[in-house]
Amino acid sequence: MVQTNNRLKIAIQKSGRLYEDSVTLLKECGIDLRNVKDRLRTESDNFPLEVFFLRDDDIPQYVEDGVADIGIVGENVLFEKNKSVDVVEKLGFGKCRLSVAVPRSQEYKGIASLEGKRIATSYPRLVEEFLHANGVKADIHEISGSVEIAPGIGLADVVADLVSSGSTLFMNGLKEVETILQSQSVLIKNKSLDAEQQNLLHKLLFRIQAVKKAKRNKYVLLNAPNDKLKEIIALLPGMKSPTVLPLADSGWSSVHSVLSEDEFWDRIEKLKAAGAQGILVVPIEKMVI
Ligand code: ATP
Ligand code: ZN
């Protein structure tokens, strides 16, 4: 038990698409949670963190009010609710987009053709902003779930809904025609945290960034003929410079370095071409630089 009254209170989704990733992120940050199964609130034994499990729609309000100090929520919900909170960090999961979709049988002739249409959505504010920015007036019907069935049952002409793969739209005979917003989960914070809470948030953020960075990078080990070492090392950025160790076989060295995901395949091909052998690629758990 951490002996302090000062805890950071975090709000995460109770159940749904963000739940697993939010809990996993905290675990990867080395934060053990008790009684996650109760799913109302819990606290950590090894970090002064208290976790509230809430509906995602309520999280911005709770953080604005200071009931929770920080929260994890999709940008879609955050921008729709328009509460006064700060975004601390993009978390890279819960990726989706808010899109306009029309019945597949209909020919779509651009944003102007939405004029006067009935649009079903759970995001009236974002849809209104989008229409306004495009000089279109339409009739927004706010519904809280199963938006995609609205055209089929005659409730609306088109929908504005969250999409990731697009399979739900497809199954409901709809096609995506406009993107209103690209969204992912973010860490938000109350605007007036005290010094102690700020300090705890910094600690948590330091860990989150180390986890995120590790996911974007791989540890690479390879064998290099000594006469090719210079060329091979030039292909490896590493954190400072690569580690080079002699192998038992004379004339060969073992080279260790870190490669980012974006440049990974390109570099591996070049390393092979430059004479590297026995290339091993290992995931990194945490990365602090
Ligand atoms: P709650 O009961 O908490 O209100 P919900 O039904 O509103 O849950 P979920 O469907 O669990 O919400 O989605 C939570 C969040 O996951 C969304 O707000 C969005 O940020 C993200 N998300 C990612 N991909 C999708 C998708 N394809 N459809 C819906 N949400 C998605
Ligand atoms: Zn919700």
C-alpha cells in the first residue's frame, strides 16, 4: 500500500472498445490494479493512482469538474462534448474516423447534396460544425446507438457515424462518402491540478512515453564481417551509436542497435545487402532516452 493521501484519479471506460487498451497501458506502465473485475473504482498498490470506470461520454465532464484528475477518452467524444480540459498525450489506440455514409444505391454528388437531408448521428455538434463549415443546412437527428440502421428503417437519409474497418457500414448497405474527423484515444487532464497531482502526472506520462516509444522501436542484433563494419554501422542509427562486440569467430563482430518501425524493413534489406548475417529482431518493453 502506498502511504499517501495524494493520489492521481484517472477515469477510463468501464467497458467497450477503449477498456482493454486503457487497462493494458496502465499495466505496461508498471501500475498494478486490484479488483478490476468490480469495475467501479480501484486503486493501485504500487503507484498512487485511483481508477474510476465510467461511460466514455461522461469522462470529459468528470475531468473538467475535477472528480477525476485525468482521463482516457476518444478525441471524437472529447471534441463533441467540448469541455474545458487539456489534452496531455495522444495514446495511439482506439483509432477510428467520424464519417458521413449514404445508402450504397444512391449516387453521391458531393457535400452540397446533403442539403436538406435527415442525418442520423451520435455526434450532433461535430456534424453541425462540419455542415456549417461547408455551407450546408441539414436536419440532424441525434440518436445514441445503432446509427447505421437509421436509413434502413426510414429514420434518416444518411448517417454520420464512427468507422474503423467500414464493415458495419457495408453490412447495412451504406457507403462512406466524407470524413469529418480522424480520431484516436488521448490522455486528458483537469485544467487546475495542484503541484502534487502535476508531479504524479509527470511520472505517469514519463512511463507512458517510454511504453509508446518502445512499441515504435525494435532491438536488432546481427553479425557483421569486420571489413563491412563501417558500412553496416552507418545504416544503424541506434540511440547513441551501436554496440559492437567481437565474436568468437575471428573476423566477425556482433552489432546491437535500435531501429524504428518506419525505417525497419528498408534498413534490414540494406543491412543484408551490406553483408550482415544472423539478423535477430527483438521487441522492446520500455525505452527511456
Ligand atoms: P460507453 O458505454 O462507454 O458509452 P460506447 O458504446 O459509447 O461505450 P464504444 O463502442 O465502446 O463506446 O467505443 C468507445 C470509443 O472507441 C469510441 O468513442 C471511439 O473513440 C473508439 N472507437 C474506435 N473504433 C471504433 C469504431 N469502429 N466504432 C466505434 N467506436 C470506435
Ligand atoms: Zn459512449
